[in-house]
Amino acid sequence: VEVTYEWRGAFENAELNELHAEAFEHRMLDDDWLGQVTGHSLGWVCARQAGLLVGFVNVAWDGGVHAFVLDTIVAKSVGRRGVGTALVAGAVDGAKAAGCEWLHVDFDDHLRPFYFDACGFTPTNAGLIALV
Ligand SMILES: CC(C)(COP(=O)(O)OP(=O)(O)OC[C@H]1O[C@@H](n2cnc3c(N)ncnc32)[C@H](O)[C@@H]1OP(=O)(O)O)[C@@H](O)C(=O)NCCC(=O)NCCS
């Protein structure tokens, strides 16, 4: 069945919490994703298959020309079929259409082939401080 992608697509917190818990292998949480992304993000992309939420990516924003990819997640049931790559392509399109000039991401070593080779990010220096 075809997977469809929608920039700023509608979703419910429960379905995204379920997908997030599956993708990052943590316990089910009760986060207010809708409040977070509608209040703070440039946008997000939802992937659906037969109505089911099978993928999501959040595009955070500085209010100017920088957007940031966070929480790229794909259901295991449709893993390694290009859904993650298509989600990031949707993030690129959405950020471009909004006038952004740069899209940033950071990730663990094992995802270098995903972000560099499949999604087309260029390696750069980045930094991170754990605040908790
Ligand atoms: C990372 C993730 C979003 C990838 O989604 P996906 O739909 O499976 O990715 P794609 O099918 O578009 O992958 C395209 C290519 O990227 C690379 N790739 C994807 N996932 C990979 C992984 N886990 N390890 C190494 N390479 C990977 C492969 O080269 C893949 O091509 P191939 O399947 O022909 O080998 C998904 O595995 C996921 O949800 N992981 C758990 C959550 C997570 O860590 N998210 C990233 C937060 S920064």
C-alpha cells in the first residue's frame, strides 16, 4: 500500500507517542506533540499508510533562515523502504518553501549512511552539550 506524505499533516498525540516509543524503544509517554510542534516548529511531515501513521519528522526553527531536523522516526513495519528518506525530503521542501536557507541535523554514528548518503546532508562540525 502506498505511503503518503503531508507537510504539517494532521495527527493525534496518541499515535505519535506510540510511533515514537516504538522507534526509540522507550516506554509509552504522554507528550503533547501537537502543542509542541504547532507552538514551536516551522513544520513537520507525517507519513501515512492506509491511514496509519508510519513516519514523522519534526522541523524546528530559529524564526529566520535556519531549520533543524529532529525526531525522524519510521515504524519498523515499513523500515528500510525509503520512508525516512522521503520524510527528510519533505522537510527539505517545506523548509525551502518557508524561505529557510539551511537545514541542520545531528545524529549518532550508525546513521551516517542515512543522513549523508541517502538524505544528502553534508558533513560539518557540530556540537552538543547535555543539559541534564
Ligand atoms: C533512522 C530511520 C528514520 C530510517 O528510516 P528508514 O525509512 O528505515 O530509512 P530509509 O529506508 O529511507 O533508508 C535509506 C538508507 O539509509 C541508510 N539507513 C537507514 N537506516 C539505517 C540504519 N539504522 N543504520 C544504517 N543505515 C541506515 C541505508 O543506507 C538505507 O538504504 P538501504 O535500506 O538500501 O540500505 C529509522 O530507522 C528510525 O526510525 N530509527 C529509529 C529512530 C531514530 O534513531 N531516528 C533518528 C533520530 S536522529
